[in-house]
Amino acid sequence: MKRHHIFVYLLACGFLHGQNVVTEWAEIVQPAINTPPKSPAIQHIMRATIHIAMYDAAVAVAGDYTPFASTARARPGADIRAAVATAAYRAARPFVDPSRAAAFEAQYEAYMAAIPAGDAKTNGVLAGQNAAAAIQASRAGDGMNDVVLYECSTINLPVGQFEPDAGCGTQPVSVNVGQIKPFTFSNPSRFRPTGPDPMTSPGYTADFIETRDYGRFDSSIRTAEQTDIAYFWQASIATIHQDLVNLAVSRRLSVPDASRFFAMIYTAAADSGIVGFETKYYYHLWRPRVAIPKADLDGNPDTAPDASWRPLINVNHPEYPSGHAFVTGAITDAMARFFGTARITWTLTATRAGFPQLVKAERTYTDLTTLIREMDNARVWAGLHWRHSMYHGADIARQVARHVCDNFFQPVR
């Protein structure tokens, strides 16, 4: 291929400025599937579905890695842009709210119009359609849309059992997630940890005191920087997808590698999220917001109640284990396996929409271990978790990410 033709090809594929069809469609799809806003756990499951379709489409054309759901190979010369864009569009379309459907359709049509007509485009479209159809068939009846109610009663409510924010009879979030079919194994309980520390144990006592002192809304021990970090890690949940896109772009990943990057990360995050929420609603442990004011009921003489205690931040689902630990942990564990190192420079951002008091809305980390350590601290400083819940959530993330990355998305040998 002549040098001029190589330049034109690279420019058309977006390589010269870091973008390619995978990162472009990762950005196009996100607002379409998140209107109205979905919970982070559900978003990861939708993203996994979409990015597996994009991955299988890229593999069908390039053949660099083992397919996940679709074994159909594209015809020689198929356009990889047409394949991946079509896979993304077809896989995402069932998740798109009717209010966004027309706009999403127009984005796909505009994108495809920029690809020259011909056999390459036609065969790429077919490969994308096959990839999307395969993952959708494998996810049929996965339970994502099932309504699962959380039932509890204030009458004889066991000590230590989670109670929704507005009391029994109201619904907490993500009750159904733990009953959704995983992508890479059959039973979520396979990776369920052994359970929270007993409330009379020394470990629980130490965790209780730490969260009580640092996590109180008006703590005199927590520093201003620690408070800002706590806000940052809550606010960054909404922007982590774009941060992953930015990382993939900065690393100038090829189309096959970018498709593998997102498929690995979101499959690990989705399956870890399913295990984590199955665990949450299996043990249904109360949160510090209830445990500390009612510590006179826990049977531990070393945990004194404080009726005025409130957390800095609150979320409405059971405490054990930490959702950030098992989801963000899965993302970073899969990322480290993809790049072969935890020493990755990654900038995370946060939105001030729900946290106008946030001071520092961008933080850069030079290794993932430091990032996870700060996240662990942030959830304790926010008054959301006991320390052991962070560790047990990380155990879920580590096991699931290892299972996903060791058994799927492998290079063709």
C-alpha cells in the first residue's frame, strides 16, 4: 500500500488522533442507553452486552482473539468499522428509551453514510448483525428486566438486617441485580464470600470505631482533603465510562485491542456486580447509619450507640460487601490483566451535579493499587462501609476478574 493510501486509511479509521470505531461508539452508545438514568450495576450489564457484540464483530473481521458468543467469521475484506458500528447499534437498540430511538437511529445512519458503499461495507454490516444477534440470543431471559421486591417488616426485624432508607415497605436499589444471569458462569453464589464479621468480634469492633469516627457527617477527625476524596469517589461513579474511553484513546489501541479492552473490563464488572449484589441481598446487613445509632442492640459491649450519628453520604442498599470494591475492583483488576501491569497512569473525573461542594473534580493516579487504596478509604470516610466490607468486595472482584480474563477474550495462538 502506498504511503498516501496508508495515511488516508489511518485517518479514516481515527488512528491518527487516537480514536477508532470502538471508542467512538462507546461514546455514542452511553447517553442512548442511560436515558433515563440506570443504576451503575445495570449499566455495566448493558455495556458488557454491547461491547461483547463489538468485540465479536471485530474478531470476526480481524481474527486476533477468540470469539465470545459468535463464531461466524466475516467474509474476506469486510470493513471492520461497518462491523463494529453495526454490532454496537444492534446490541444497544433494545436498551434505548423510545425518546432517544430516532436520534440513535440517525447517528448510526450518519456514521454508516461516511463508509463507502460496496462489498466491504455490506460484509461488515453482516458481521456486525451476526455478532449482535449472538450475544442477544445468549442473554435472552437473563432476568435484567424482572421486578424483584425486597421484603422486610419492622415487626421482629432481626438485629443487623438492612432496612431501606424510608423503612420496610419501600424498595432499595438493585434488588434484582443478583438474580440476573451472569455472562461467564451459571451461579452467582459460586463467588459469594463467607459473610460479614460477627458483630461481637474484635474485627467488627475496630471497624465500627473507625467508621463511627471518620464517617460521621460532621466528623472532627476527618480532614477537609479526606472529605473531598469521599465526595469524589461517590461523584466519579457517573463518569467512569468516559474515563475508560479517554484511557483507551490515550493508549492508541487498535480496533481489535480496544474491543477486547472494553469487553474484558465490562464483562468482569458486570459479573462481579451480579455476584456482589447477590451477596448483598443474601446477607442483607444493615448500614452504619442504622448500626451505630442502634449499637445497644448488637450484643457488643465495646460498641456504644450514638443516636445523633449520620453518615457523610448515604446509599440505599445493604452494606456488605462494598459495591465500589467489587465493581471498581473488577474494572481495575481486568485493566491490569489487559495491560500486564498495575502501573497505569489514569485520570478519573467526577461530576459536581450531585455534589456541588466537591473541590477537586479530577484526580490522576499512576498505579491502580494506590487508586484502590484511596477508594477503600473514601467509602469508610463517607460513613458508608465497614473496612472488612471493602476487603471482601475486593475478593469478589479479584476472583471474578481472574475467571473472566483467564478463560475468555484470549489471543488466538
